[in-house]
Amino acid sequence: MKKYLVFIISFVMIFMAFQIVSGLILTASYTPDFSSIGGNLSQDVAFGTSSIPLLSTLLIATLAYFFSQRKVRTSKNK
């Protein structure tokens, strides 16, 4: 269980760091296209949505951990 907790905590930390760094890079490299506005300035703000939420990612990471542990156990038994 200790290995699992270490794996999940490190996975979440790496995942969050990746999200923050990629957000910073995308924000820094964004160049708005003012030519397509055509004088119609709206005050609405639109945010993108996450295609894979954190809970789904944690579930996938948990499954990957248990499958890898099962594979290690079966290879040690041979």
C-alpha cells in the first residue's frame, strides 16, 4: 500500500506540474487575432474544458499501477 501511495502522490504532483507548465507555455505563446473581430468587442470570456479530468486520470494511473504490479509478480514467479 505504501508503494501505491508514493506512486499516486508522485503521479499527481507530476500531472499538476505538467498542467501548470503547459498552461504557462500556451498562455505565453498565444497571439490574439484582432483582424477577425471586426469592431464587435464582446465582454464574454470563454475557457476551454479539460478532455480528461483529474479523477479519470487518477483511475487510469491506479489501474496502470496494479497491472504493472501484477506483471512484476507473475514475472518473478517464473
